[in-house]
Amino acid sequence: MQSISGIELVEMAHNKKGYLCCGGGGGRMWLEVDKEDKIERIRLMEALATGADLIAVSCPWCYPMLKNAVLDMGKEEEIKVTDVAQLLGNAT
């Protein structure tokens, strides 16, 4: 990722050993919870706090969870969600 021209890699607050899973693979995608308690919204806020304009994910559950959070919170103009494989595939 760091070798892709024009990309500056930044990490969210919860990463590596202290990561925070979006929970999509554990069925959280279908769980009804208060909007404020949705993990994907918490993760999106962490991503926005970094100043990033792109979230690159490698998990097939994180993509729809974070994409939906972006739409739910009206942040489409501030940040995009993409798959790491697409990002690498488009690199020149």
C-alpha cells in the first residue's frame, strides 16, 4: 500500500492488536441497534478523525458495513470506501 504513488497510509485509533472489528461477519449486519451504537459508525468516525479521504478494506464484511455507514451519515463527499485489491489493481 505504501508503495502506491499518491497514497499516504494512516491508521485509525483501533488497529493491529487493538483493532475494532465492524462485526459484519458475526451477524451484526442484520442486528438492530441504536444508530449511535453501530460499530461501523464508530469506525467511520475514527477514519474521519485521521483526515483520510479513503478507507481501504480487505475484509468482505467491512466494505458494505463501512459503505453503509458513509451513506447513513451523509459523508459521501468526505470519504470513500474501497477494497485493497481494487486499490492495488488500479495502481500503476
